[in-house]
Amino acid sequence: MTRAAVILLSGGLDSATVLAMAREQGFVCHALSFRYGQRHGVELQAARKVAEAIGTASHRIVDVDLRAFGGSALTDDGIAVPRGRDAAEMSEGIPVTYVPARNTLFLSYGLALAEVMNARSIFVGANAVDYSGYPDCRPEYLQAFETMANLATRMGVEAKGDDERVRIQAPIVSLSKADIIREGVRLGVDYSLTWSCYDPQPAKDGPRACGGCDSCQIRRKGFVDADVVDPTRYIST
Amino acid sequence: MTRAAVILLSGGLDSATVLAMAREQGFVCHALSFRYGQRHGVELQAARKVAEAIGTASHRIVDVDLRAFGGSALTDDGIAVPRGRDAAEMSEGIPVTYVPARNTLFLSYGLALAEVMNARSIFVGANAVDYSGYPDCRPEYLQAFETMANLATRMGVEAKGDDERVRIQAPIVSLSKADIIREGVRLGVDYSLTWSCYDPQPAKDGPRACGGCDSCQIRRKGFVDADVVDPTRYIST
């Protein structure tokens, strides 16, 4: 039996790896991306390339109007994206790049699509190691969402046995960035297609990664730690 | 201390009553409505009138693209809205008017707005009596959402004590339609402003309620049971 799954695909390194993992497990993958007013809209172009390269049965981009709400450096032009923070600073509290209820919203859209597609698995690239400051990247949160999802939906309520329950699959939640990259390399993920930077910089040959935001720093260090050549085009190296 | 609350306001009878209840409890109310491709878009006009009449600090209408997903008679033109079903039929299983993960999506937007507004209460007009077939109107679902919400958000994680926890408030979840109407009448809700019909019928003087869909039938019976004059303009009576 082929099993369908919904994959939340941001265009970043993490969710690209998760898509490749779901494909390896034999899932027919329906990718779901979000245009939520993020500064780094270039990541949606990355999502398209990644979906095509790894292979999905469908790919939807949904408009989510979070700008109207504000409250995050990723969606609010009035809040600056921090640069050049060290590891200690990054691990302190919840960063300004936290978008209120973002994963809850995205998983909810994933749940709606899963129900329509009769997919019982929703894959998400949440990671509690690098993003320890984001409450909605933690395993206890994901577990609570899964419990809620099974009470929320027709498929959850009518599920007969564990096989039919809704599952929030976060296969990289406890992996280091280096381990994620190693897994992706094993699966043939082309990381040059992915985009991580929160603060893209214009360049003649298209946007380049800033190299200094939290996300760039975590990505760079991941490639170094994994001993894999970093294919990212940074504005300066 | 004035407390802020987010109110999910559909324009229907239930959420109008809930808004009035939240106002009576002293909450500063931020109303949130959704344009989700529903056939009965006229309910958004009703939501505006209700918000104005009862009084809100703000009222946002968010676009939620559920039509791209399909799967419900309320958003998919290919699925007919049932008419003239009796109570036994209505109470059987999950109706085709169920919209996949709708309340989960709406509550997630409510949670995002609540976090930006620093509101700890999200009021929702969910009702498990009339809508026993909708999984996402049941108290156990709402409880699970609340648990998840407190793990999902900065305000939930940082809450000091019960007062600061996120609360999903569903004050009419166990009330009969007649009791809801009686409560609304006590609070001065003008039900002529509200809209319930799933299948609006064109008429010279603006859309009228069909009178036969589940929602119309439940509403009509509610006014009869409450012994209150029904101000709804039906296409035929």
C-alpha cells in the first residue's frame, strides 16, 4: 500500500532533508509551503526547486497573512534581524525571529490538507537543538499537537488502531545540524538548492545569504562540523 | 486591569452571543473573522455589523484559502449542502458541511493574534450540542488545543501561574440553542444582524436564509424553543 504524507516544506535545509527521508520511507509526498510575508521570500523559490529535485506528488503554496499581525523580525520591517550573535546569545530566551504561533498555523494547514488527502502523516522539519528558543520546535509541543490533531479531525476520530492515527513526524527534531546534513548527503539532497538565510542580500547574480544571521551561522557551522563542502553563496566569506 | 481577549467571530448567532458574554466579563475584545471561500460569504457582512453593534477594540478579517484544499460542502461547489434533514439524520456521523481542520486553523490564527496582543483568552462559539457531528466542537478537542497552545507560544511557556496561561474559552459549548438565544437576549444581542444559513438564497432585498439547511433548522427551532420571535428573513416560511 502506498501511503500519502504531507510535508511542510520551507525551502530550507531541514525540511528538504525531511522530504528526502519521507520519500525514502516510501511515502507519496504532498508538499506544502507558505507565503507568510517573510522577508526571505526567496526561500519559496528554493522550495519549488527542492520539491522538483526530490520528487513530490503535489506542491501547494498557501498564502498566510501574518504581516497583518506583526510581532516578529521575520515579518515586521520594524524589527531588525540580529546578526553576528554568538552561540550563548542565540541560546538565550526566545529570539525576535520567533513568529507567533507559526508552526501551529503551518501544522494546522498541514492537518487540513492531510485530511483531504487521507494522509495520516505530517512531516515537519522542526529541530529542538538549533532552535531551542522556539517553543513550537520542541518534542512536547509536537506531541501535544498530535494529540489535538487526533481529536480535531474526522480521520482522527474514526481511526481504527494506531496505523490510522494522525502522526506528526519530526524525524530530525533531536539531530544536530551536522547530522542532518550527513543524512541529507546520504540521501542525495542537493543543498545548493536550499535557502536558510533570514536576511537575503541583493547581488548581481541573484540574492545571496548574509552569512551573519542566526540561521546562516547555524548552517555554516553545520557544514563545517559535518565536514561537507558548503554550497551556499554568501555575500562575503 | 483590563484584560484583552481574541474572539473568533463568524457572524453567526453563536459567536455573536459569545462576544456579548466576553464583553460582559469586561474583556477588551479583538474580533477575528475568516474569509475561507465559504458559500455563505454574507456572514462576513454580518460579522462586521455584529462587531460594531456589540463593540470591539479591533476587528480583523483574515483570508484563509481553504478552497484550494476542497473536501467540504461549505467550500466545494461540487458537494451539495443538504436540506430538510430531520434531527436523527443531522445527528448521524460527521456531516458533509464539516470543513477539514477548520476550527484548528481558526483557533491557530486566534492564538497568533492573541500572542501579538498579549491576550490570554481566546473565545470561540463552539457548541457540542447542535454540532455533535463536528469533532472540532467537542470539549475534549478544545481542551487538547488549549494544552497545545500553552506549549506552542512564548506567552504559554513564560506564563507565571494560571492567570497567565492561554485559555480557550467556549462558554456556550454545552448550551442548547434556546439557552444561547436566551442568554443573548438578556445581553441585548440583536440577532437580526446575525447570519446562520449555509445556503443563502438571492432575493430582491438582499440574500435570505434558505430555511432548510441544518443550520437554518437548528436556528429556527432554537427561537421556537426559547419562545423568542425569530428575526431571520427566510426565503419562505
